[in-house]
Amino acid sequence: MRIPHSIARLLLVIGISVLTLSACVSDAERSRYSQPQPIPNYDVPAQVIYRIDDHRFISLENYSDCNHGDTYYNDTKEGIRKKLGRNGIENFQGRLINADPTGKNIAIPSSQPPERACSDRGCSVSLIYSTDSGRTFHGMVYMKSFDPFRDSKDYTVTLTTDAVYVSERGQYHSYVIRYPLVPGFVYGTSEKLPGDKRIEFDVKLPSGLRTPSGQERFTCDASIRPKNSAAELSQ
């Protein structure tokens, strides 16, 4: 179908106008809007959103709300403070049980903010783990989802002295996968688990395990919000 001449002329005028306006945007301005914007400094106090015991905890800092901030792993006894990420861990809605009495193994699952959209292939969502008391962390995918924020509520991550268990609640029963934890071994590489160790599927979750503090879910006081003005945050 051909376009009528009157409409064609109108489109030509609009096109020229757009080109003219585009030419008025300087390279500096174009670069400014195409580059990632710096994270504002929000005037909010740090919140402890998950506590393992009296000296190990996860804090949420520099946040605009409970779903968007920086998370840190803290161990005041060992002098460890490790940034874990932004807009991820604080969004996990399930249960987390860190029950390794040696303190060597730590597991921390993440999710995504409620407004985050996934592609038609879904999102790969990870948890991070440490086998050296939180000095270093590595990641592994524990969930594939089109709505990670909502679906993470069906997951329980349980840590023991030698493994991390990922339990997904189903309609009739929970499906549990056991991932062995071995110092020096990193999931997601070409390296294989040493010896006779292997990932086990549909196993039974050990009973009687608890985090020393008794906490099993992330908590955040949603009433605490930044007082910075929009103008201050944009600078």
C-alpha cells in the first residue's frame, strides 16, 4: 500500500524536525544520558536485615527502600565487612537457616526487586556461599523464574557443616537438592567435586537445624526512608 503524498510530506517534515533537534544535543549531553548514573547517597541508617549470631549479620545500607540498597556481610569478631551487591539479597522472601556451628560455611540467597521484569527465558537467580567464614564468596544459581521476587518465598536455603540444601515448596511436597561444600571447590567452573562427593537430588532435609539467633527470614523497617530531596539525590 502506497502512502498518500500529503502524509509523506508530513512525515518528511517531522523527520527533518527530529534530526534538527537531535543535532542540538551535544556529545557531552548524549554521553551523560547513555552512561550508567551514579548511585545516590541516601541519608538512612544501616539496618540489620538478617542476624546469624551476636557478631555475624547482614546489613542493608544506602537504600531508597527495603528493596533497593547495598547489602554487606559483617563479622565484627573477625573484622570482616564484605559488600555483597545491590538490589538483590534484600529481596529474598523465603527462609534462610545458617546452621554450621564451625562458622566456616555461610550461605546467602538473593532475588530481584518486585518491579524487575525477566525475559521470555526467565531469570537465573543465585545464592552466594563461603567456605572460609565470609572472607570470600562465590555464586551458584538456585532458581530459574519469571517472577523471582514472588517465587523466592517458596524456597528454604539451609546450611550445615558440609553442604547447602535448597528446598522448593511444591503443591504436595518440597523438593530438596543437596550441594556439598568443599573448601577450594567453586561451583560453576569446569572443576569437578572431589572424591565421591556429588550433588544429590530429592533428598530429605535434615531436621532440628536452626540459625543461632533463631532468625529465618530477612526483615526490614519499611517506614525508614531517605529524607534527601530529589534535587540533592540527582547531584
